[in-house]
Amino acid sequence: MLRRGHRVRIVFHREKLLSRAGKHSLLGLVGFRSYSEDVTGWLHCFKGKVERFRELDDLAFNSGEIVVAVGTYTIRHVYNLRKNVLKVRYNHGLLENMSSSELETWSLPMPTITVSSTITADLERISRQRVLAVVPNGIDLEQYRPVTTVNRDGIGSIFSSHPAKAPELLISIFKRLRDAFPEVPRYAFGTEKCPGELAATSYWRYPSVEQARLIYNRAKIWLVVSHTEGFSVPILEAMACGCIVISTETYGGRELIRNGENGLLVPRGDTGGFLRTINGVLSGKYQETNLSIAGHKTAAEFSWERAADKMEAFLDHLCNANSRACSK
């Protein structure tokens, strides 16, 4: 959006939110991320303006400025903002067993967009209002691509201890893979220290993009075992690198994977289903080349240019609907 000439800034709360999920909530365009420098170092890559705040009203806003809250933990900051701005919330997923407070937050009257079309029905039921647009994430195919010089021989995944990412399920699957297919290497990366249960797995912490690309390329099969995913960029990254993706039937899994065509889907929490599907790939039940090629084509459909086009179209709609001066 910066490259397209928009004025963009990211603002984030000074106090570290206590919940793990709160650390990862994001507010984009004119917005903020609940951010802790020990969690991620991406913010220094942003070329626009970055600000911290204690009270959002302490920051200066232009009349008609668009403020986009991303995630449950940022909505109330924006909802309570006492400035003449256009307020939007950007949904990146819905957790299972949401608390009454979370449900109340998503039912606040505010224009809403989402990252995935598969979320729309549930989001509209919870918010009791129409979702105005679906704005997906994107991927850079220059960063994530096949590397023909790498031996593709293993099974990979991303590890996270967040309950939504089903860490126990991944550990269980990798343990059983070690017993069933001892000759097949297992690869994983994440932002946390390697858990002891994955000691026999090749593990990278905080890999660079270049390292992540090589890890994906070492995997014939890439697993996404999450209980919930709003969009799942790792599915796109793995597809772009030529992996065969096996994912749970989350919002993101169903958004990106057409079962048996460009990837494979299994029910959430189904260890046996994952093992049977993995065995099917390794035993030649599926046309690996066809799955890989179709997956790569899917990844190519989700460029950042496409995402920016959709966001610009929505912003134009929002400005026109509110009849306010809104310029780049």
C-alpha cells in the first residue's frame, strides 16, 4: 500500500498484553500491532511510520482517516477512539469456544472485513451484520519457490505451543511417523525453543526467509495440523515451494485446498487421518506431481498485488459510503 502512494502507519500499544494471542493481534494500514520485541523482529522492516501509544486518543489523526483494527484484542481500542475517523475491523480468524467478552467484541457495530471467505458465514452470525469484503493475505513467489538443488525427502511442519495450533497433535504425529517411517526425515521450525518431544526432528528457530524456503523444499509433505486457521499463509508458502500440503479442515484449509486436487484435507484432531493420508502419499496412492503443480498454481493466485487491489477497492467503497473526504 505504501508503494501505491497511500499514507500508512502502524501503531501499537506500549503495554505488553498478557495473553499469548494478544501478542499476535495486528492493526494494519492506519493501525497497530500488539507487539513485543522478544516475539518478532519484523517491525523494523516496515518502511512507513511506526508509533506507540498508551491511549489511542493521544495520537493525532486526520479527519476521515481510516483506522483498521485487526484481531479481537485491538477492536475496543479503535471502537472507543474519539476522533473523526472511519473505523474498520479486519478479521483474521475465529477461535473455538470464544468467551462471552470476545463474542461481545465481535458483535460491536463496526464495518467488518475478513481474510477468508470460509469465515464469512460464522462471522456474520456472530457480528449480526454483513461482512463487507474478503481481503486475503498474499505471498511473494520470489521468496517462496522451488529449489531444484535441494533433496526433497522429508515431512515438515511449523511448531507453535499455542493451543489453536494443536502442538500435542503435531508431536503425536511426528512420534508415530518416527516409528512408522524411520527412514523419512522430519523437519520443523518455529519461534520457540524445540520441545523435548521433537528432539529427533531437525528443528530451526527463527529461520530467515532463505532458511524457511530451504526447509520447505526439503519436505515432500507439509503438515498443517491446527485446530483453527483463519487463512494460513504457511499453506501458501509450502505450496509455492512445491510441497504436498496436508491440512486440517480449518477455515484456511478449506479456503485454499481443494481436497485431492491441490492438497489434502483431514478432520481436525484426527491423528489417524493424518497418518493414513501421509501413508497414501508415500505409497503412491496420490498423483504427487499433480498435487504439487496444482498447489503451486494456487499459491500464484494469492499475490500481494491482488491483496492490495482488494483492499483498495474496499477502502474506496468505505469512503464513498461514508461520503467523507478520503485521499491518498
